[in-house]
Amino acid sequence: MELIFGGCTVLQYRNKNGSAGEMLRQALALKIMTAVGDVKLIMNDRADLCLAVKFDGVHVGQEDLPPSSVRRIIGPDCWLGYSTHHPQQVSEGDQTSADYLAIGPVFATSNKDKPDPVVGLEGVHRARQLTRKPLVAIGGITRANAASVIEAGADSVAMISDLLRDPRKSAEEFFRILR
Ligand code: 3NM
């Protein structure tokens, strides 16, 4: 709730270790908790759970079902996000039915197992040249570097660490920096 009060408009539910049952319960709780706010909920990795809890969309990575298969499962109306980590993946992602592409890690991150090599601001800039789909930058993004990431061509930023300590205050500061 603190994130919503701070202005976050899209939240991703991400649980890399939980069972399907646990994920379902947590995702439902999140949906109920956030029903008062105007926030889009995205399920990480799992198209089936996205449908089961009626989230707004699903986000998949290079190791998950490909976007074409996910689209077949979720239908035309749910949002579909797709992670990319280098220019070729951005170009391939551009040809899919994904609604947005993520590019990262932009900077070093401690919140991903076996992260791909850092792409830097140059990687964001390159990705911008390769797609007109909305581009979400992720990985090591903080209040100190967020403006530079948008300047490099990202449409929006996704964060974990820099939102955690004081979620509402951090989110408010992000929006002050980015607006
Ligand atoms: N995906 P933080 S980086 C979940 O590169 C995730 O695709 C990444 O956490 C990617 O904001 C990342 O704490 C972790 O760096 C983002």
C-alpha cells in the first residue's frame, strides 16, 4: 500500500521460490489489498497464475514460455511484458506481441540470480533505437541514476532495492525526479 500511496502505478508480483499454491494465495491477497488503488498488477513468469487471479498482465523472461505462447494463453487484452538483455533480444522482442519490453540489467543488481551482463546507459540507448514498444529499464536503478536512464531512452523504470527501505517516501522521490 505504501508504494501505491507513493504513486506507483504498476506493481509486479515476483516470487521465485514459492509453490504455485503459495503464489496464488499471495497474489490474491495482493489483489484484494490493492483494490482501492488505481494500480496495474503484473504476474511474473506465470501466465496461468495471471489468469487465475485476474491480474492485468504477465511478465516473462528469456527462459519462460515465449511471448507467442503466452499470448495464446492470456488472450489479447492482458498486458504482456518481455525481458531482454542485449540488442538481438530487443530486436526479437520487438517482433513479438509483447506490449512492452524490459531492458537490463542497466547497472549491477543484487536482486537477480545469475544476472546477465550489465548493459549500462549505452544498452538502454541502443535498445531505444531497436524498438518503438514501451521500454522499461531495470537493474540497479536508484533515485540517483533514474533520470539518466530516462534520458538514455527508457519510458519507465522498474526497481526493487531502492524502493524497499521507505517505500512511500522513495516512490514519491522517484516521481519528483522523473516528472
Ligand atoms: N530483472 P534492483 S534485474 C528482477 O536484468 C530483475 O532483467 C533484471 O532489482 C533484468 O532494482 C532485476 O534491486 C533486479 O536492482 C532488479
